[in-house]
Amino acid sequence: MPGTDTPVQLFVHRVGGALAMEETNLRMLQKLQQEASDPKLKADLQEHYRETQQQVENLRRVFGALGEQAVKRPSPAIEGLEQQGEQLIREVHDSLVDTVILASVIQTEHHEVAVYDGLIIEAEQMDDDDIVALLQENLEQEEAALDKAVKGAERSAKQLAKQYS
């Protein structure tokens, strides 16, 4: 990356990618809430939407702690997951939409966990406990959302197996 010469500059760039990722997730979560039919899934998506708003704020606070302006950077992986989920929702029978949503959430959460794991490793090397704490809060929320999505997918798969057997 031209103009990125130090580990801190690289970290700032990656935090910008995380900011774009979370803002994309806000948009995705709104759409998924509208598409979901299961009330529990809708409630979980709504809860994660609120958490994601806090995650965006935490990332903005990371920028502030670094004395940097919050600048979003492209997040092609999350954009690809968004496109994949939207396309599949359009292609499946209505009875399968919640299953697609849960699978999409699982994929997205795995990606987010990986992003935050990497950012925390870098922040720990900068020896900034406040930044680490903000990123750790985001990571813990993502891990909890992943766990809920996995459990929801297991319930959904069992219900579908009964319906189609």
C-alpha cells in the first residue's frame, strides 16, 4: 500500500476496513430482519443490529485514541458475503429463507471474529490497553452472535429434516 510505512499506519488502515465491514453489516442486518420469518431469528438479528451500532462506535473510539480521523476502507470479503446471501435468498423457496439467513450470519460472524482476532494481536503489540479493550468487546459480541446463529441453524436444520422426511 503506497503511503503505508509503519505498523500503526497498517493498523489504522485495517481498522478502517473493520469500520466498513460493520457499517455494511448494519445494512445487511436490516435487510435480514425484513426477510426472516422466525420471530426468534428476527429478535436475534435486531439485538445484533444494536450491538453492531455499538461496535461501530467502538471502532470510531479506536480512531480517536490513535488521534486519527475515522476513514472507512474497502471490505470486499464482507461485500461478497452480502451479495452471496442476497442472491441465495432470491433463489430459494420461502421455507428456506431463514436457513439461508442463519448460514449467512455464521459466515459473516466467522469473518468478523477473524478480523477482530487480527486487530487485537496488532493492538496488543502497540501496548494500548484501551484500544485492546474496545476491540475485545467487539470480538466477544461477535463470538456470542456466532454461537446464537449456530444454535439457530441447528434448530432450523432439525425442523427442516422433519418437514422433508
